[in-house]
Amino acid sequence: MKILGIDVGGTGIKGAIVDTKKGELLTERHRIDTPQPATPQAVIDTIIAIIKEFDWHGVIGVGFPAAVRHEIVKTASNIDKSWIGMNAAQKIEEATGCPTHLVNDVDAAGLAEMEFGAGKKEKGSALMVAAGTGIGTALFINKKLVPNTELGFVQLHGMPGEHYAANSVRKNEELSWEEWGKRFNEYLQRLESLFWPDLFIMGGGVSKNFEKYSEYFTLDTPVVPAKSKNHAGIIGAALAAKMEGLKKKKKD
């Protein structure tokens, strides 16, 4: 089944047509800078531009940087606060004419990794941790997603963990990979002490530089990089839309 996956991030909005059976991109990824401020109209206009790029008229799945419950945006991380309380899937569907399903962006990336990537063989508990503009997480127990975990806000040194160890912090403070790796290790140790997962999956843009900082991890839990790297959010958004469609069919 082909679905257009769209990954809305703090700095870029990316899309591609996905083969949801194989978990592969069928097209090149198309990226547009996230508008600032990232208001509903500005973001929807950008999504429309991506849809037009692919001349797409079918189902779309959207990974979104927010807690999402029944298509309604509950938080606003790196997007305008005016999104909160909005049925974003409905708004996008009205603007594009494409049936739309919305899911938290890191939950989407986690779905892709658990189905096709680094977590494919993990039957216990797995925690996807994506370091980017902030830190996002996705928790899986026996392959089942526990949606909307916001563990980037777990406190570390008197501040949210993402304010101490996000990739944006590494860039802004010009930290070396060693300095940042040790910081991120502290953050993962905090999560380990709270959840004791069987596996950590490292996602986000930093996953492609895994070998530059992983040597500074001193965890009991194995840590592996996401296999689909930066494509995980797109693949997972499409996969979530497919799964939601199947749920609706069962209900009907």
C-alpha cells in the first residue's frame, strides 16, 4: 500500500511516498523549511506544497511535533501554540482533500523502527530516543506503542533533559561529540533508572553520527542507532496512517 508520509519538524517539513509493506521510500525525500512562526495556516500551506510536488491524491500520514490524542493536538513543541486543541488531521484533510492521520513524530519514527528497523526483533520493552531541536521519545512494550510519552521533559540538573542534552544544545554550545555524548549518556542513565528498557534506539539527525559519541555511553541497556536514520519519521507516519485505516475497517 502506497501512502504519502510527511514528517513535520522544528526546522524542516519532509515528505515522500512510502511502500508501507516494505517500509521503503518510493520517491526522493522532498524537504521544505518549516515556516516561522509555524502557525496552522503556514504549516498546512507547506504540506499542500509537498502534496503538489508528488501530485498526490490519496491517504497521507503526518508525524507531528506534539502529543496527539484522537487527531487533536495537545501540546506544541517547536510549533506555534495556536495548534493546541485543534483537530489537525481534519484541518489538513479539509485543505488538501486527502484522508489524513496524525501521530506524534517520534511515535511515528518508533513505529518504523519496530516494524522494519532496529527494533524488529525486540519482543520486550524498547525506548526510541530522538535528539534534535528537542528530545522526543517513543515507548514500546511487546511491540505495542505507549503513545505520547514526553520524556524529553524528565528533569536533569534542575532542567528538562532536552534543555541539557538535545542536539540543538550541542550546536548552540559548540560541544564536542565527547562532551555531548557524556551529557546524553547522563540523560539515558536517567531514563534507564526509570524504565529499565531492554533496548534504546537512537533516532533523530544524530543517529547518522552514532559512532562519534556512542563510545561515551556507560549504560546497562544496549543502545543501537535507528536503521532508517532520518527517513524513520516519514516511513512511520505512513505506516501509522495504514494501521489507522485498518482499525477503521475493522470497526466498520
